[in-house]
Amino acid sequence: DQQVKQNSPSLSVQEGRISILNCDYTNSMFDYFLWYKKYPAEGPTFLISISSIKDKNEDGRFTVFLNKSAKHLSLHIVPSQPGDSAVYFCAASGGYSSASKIIFGSGTRLSIRP
Amino acid sequence: DSGVTQTPKHLITATGQRVTLRCSPRSGDLSVYWYQQSLDQGLQFLIQYYNGEERAKGNILERFSAQQFPDLHSELNLSSLELGDSALYFCASSVRAGEATDTQYFGPGTRLTVL
């Protein structure tokens, strides 16, 4: 039972364009959402997060959008750069004291082409 | 470099054996988390320790156990290994007890191969 789904295993985007990574979730109790980035042979690195009381959070080139009614979130990267090529994991947790129960999606491999 | 270290990087062993994975958290972090990532899967939360005490349990098999020592490093013990236990095992640490807003910093992982 996948509570957090990333339906696109891979995505290829031209350098300078916008990359949009999507994530769907099924559990309406989730109230905190995170994106992690992972390079080969390294552990995941926290990228950006959003609380369910917001619908948008921006940090430099990265913006996360949350649509609670659709149980959908997306990560926008603009402009995309070669160093953005990595696997991106969407994750969710329910409740303030539930960080331990972070549920991860299966990841989307983003490739930025010149 | 996240500041979280894991040893060994790679481990190859046979079915039925027992192995120990080690994790040293970032300086000052009191919580340690263990995750398993099987092929093309997301990270599955296994267990969390906070300041030496078990704090939360996820989908951890009974054949697996963990502990956190007084110096805050942690070990994950996997016994009676099966082929399906082959995976990447990640350790993460955070400052506090596990609030959702507490960023988890991940180590580079240990790749376990069971033959």
C-alpha cells in the first residue's frame, strides 16, 4: 500500500527550462511534506518542505506546491541546471510528532540535458 | 558531507549469516533513524532511537534489532539473513526527538548484498 506515489520514474529536461516533479498521496492525515534529493553513492539530502497550512513554499530556484484537495504536491525547479540531475524523493508525515513515520515515495530520476 | 558516517560502505555475506551496520550521527544530534531502501523502492523507515532509548518503530523485522550507545552512535543488527534483505541501509540523524520539522541528515548508506 503506497501512501506516497511518484508515478514518473524518470524525467528529462533541457538545461534552463523548468523541471516539474509530481507526487500524490493517499493519507489525508499527512500534514507535512518534504522533498529530498539524492546523488549516486550519497545519502538523501533535504531540499525543501511544506506544511499543510500553506499551498506554496519557495526557496531560491525550488518551489513546492501543495494541493490538499487533490492530495497532490509538486516540486518546480527553475531554471534547471546540470547539477540538478539526481533522484528526487517526495516524503510525507502526519502530525507534529510523527517525523519518525516519514513515508517516502519511490523517487523520480531527473536528468538535465544540455 | 552531511556529517553522518556509516560503516562499512559495502557488505557481502551469505544467507543465514548475521551482520552489524554502524552509524555515527552528526555532532550534537540526539536522534538516529534507520531506513532500508530495496531496489527501485522508496526508503522504508525501520526504527528510531533518541538519546539511547527506542523512540519509534516502523516496518522492522524481528530478525533485525538496533541500539544506540552512550556516545550516541548506533548499530543495526541483521540476523538470519535472507536474499530479500539485500538493500541499501541508510542512517539519518536529527537534533531533536523526531518532530516533523526536524531535518534528518542522512549518511551515505551501507550496501548489503546477501548471496
